[in-house]
Amino acid sequence: MGKGGKGGVRVIQKGPKGMGQMAGMAGKTPQEVQQSMMQDMMKDMMNIDECTQRAMMRRVVPDDRSSEQRWPQSAKNASVEMWQTIWPNNLDSMKTMKMGRKISMDDAVERPDIEDLHEALATLGLRHVIEPFKYYPRDIESHWHNMGRVRVELIDDVTEDYCHPEVEGKIALLRMIAKLVKGSEKWKKRREEQRKEEEITRTMDEEQVKSKQVAVKKVGNGGGGKSKKKGKKKK
């Protein structure tokens, strides 16, 4: 019963937000529904900062995280469980030791990816497996950016000798890979493009911060309301 005994009934809508929107799609064709959902998605994207948008667009959601690519073909039937695992973070000078860097910053290289690792290992003639959809557990950024790792045969199973005469251990291999990547023209070109993109993002972030500071100052200067004029009290 409502107030005053008038018997009014108040209806409360329950259920997740957006149900009314879905109901409004009744009678539409699948193409119209898809177009409407895409428009809503673009509206939501407009409310997200530029940095997050870039990260979301780069994120890869594969169907099979266990997929792999082996090099060369002779490694097709090899057992790789005992092979050394190398992540891009292991030789990335932009990462800290806690985030996986294994060599000094002087020996490391900026932003290597699994393609760089593959080309360096192929140059050294080392058998390896590329696992493109793995991500480094101690670095949240690798969940959507610069994914992947490689497994490399460092020691021969039969002779128990190192597969490369100049590579005795994982750290030595990381240093050699970083050196080869630094000399790669493909890496240099990609890194230059990344620097430009990072500079644009940094400039946009700085402009957003400045605009917010200006807005705060305006609110602070004009948000006090009308002040009462002080004067003598009437007797």
C-alpha cells in the first residue's frame, strides 16, 4: 500500500544494467544489432584514456595458448622440456631485475620481442621453439604487450656439450642475443617507431594533466560563492 492508503504500487526494476537496451533490440536484424553494439562500444572507448586504449587494442586473446612454432624442421619431434626458456624481459634494458632482467643494463637491449629472439637464435644456428602466447608472470604488461617466449636447446642431449662453442650458459647466451639484436636494422626501425609513439602518448598525458590542473584552479577561484560585504551593524 502506498502512503495515505491510496494503494499506489512502486515498481522497482531489477536485473543487470543494459537489459532495457537489449529489450530495445527486439525485432532488429542481426546486422542492426551488431552495428548498435559496435556504436555502444565506440562510445565506451571514448571515455577511456589513450594509454589504456592502446593497450586494449594490442591485447591478444588466442584460441590456443599452447601453440608453438619450431625452428628448424629437425626440431619438430624434439623433446623441449629440458631446453632453456628465454623471455624478452630477460634481456630488456627497460625492465628491472624484479621484472625478469637477467643481465646488466649495459649488456641489455631496449624492448626486444620474440621475433628478435628468433632471428638471433637462427643466426647462431640454435634449435628453438617459439611460444607466442605465453606471458611473463611477474610483469603485468606482458599480458597484453610483447607476449611470447622461446625455448632453446643449449646443451646437446647426446654429447652433453654446448650446442654453440661461444655460448657456455644461459647468461652468455642472453648477452650474445642482445648484441645481435642491437645490430639488427629491423629492430632499429621498429624501436624508432615505438619511441615516436611513446612521445606522442607522453605529450597527450601531460596535456591532460595540465588541463585538469587548470580546471581545478578555476573551481578553486570561483567556487567560494558570493561573499557577504562587511559593514557596520545597525543599532
